[in-house]
Amino acid sequence: VCSSDLATDTFSAAPVTPKTRVSKSEVISVLTPAEWATANSSTDADVVWGMAQFQLADYIDLADPRFATIMGGLVAKSIVTQARAAEITADLQALANA
């Protein structure tokens, strides 16, 4: 899609808006089996709540503040490191925009 610049009588590409939605299967695809098993078997109330939110969702929106909260919880509970959380988020962003 192009837009016209009337001042210069030229065309330029429309701005690209990054996509932020991924499927639950895409989320699982970027986690290691150990990460998934640890999160699923946790008895910590915050982790159980986060996993319930994930399982009930129709899709995961990476821009939703709840996603950041859940990822922060996984870091706080030592299920993933901060660096790994950033890697997971980057991998999901790449999948959303593939």
C-alpha cells in the first residue's frame, strides 16, 4: 500500500505497524520442554494464575500488559531468566510478523 505525498507528487510506502498477536501453539513452540513442564507443574499461585490465563486465551497479544506481567512472573519465580524472557518475547514478535 502506498500513500501519495501531495507536496512532492511522489509515493511512499505506508508505515508498517508491527503485529503483536500469536497463537498458543506459537508460544509453546518457542519454549523448551523443561520450561513448559516447569510452568505447568508449578504450585505457585502466580504461576498457576498465569498458566490459566494462557490456557483460557484465544490468542496471545504481546502488546497486552498482562503478557509482560506473566513473563515477569516467570522470571520472578526462576522459571526463566530475564535474558531468556527477552529471547522468548523476541522470538514471538518475529513469529507474529512472519
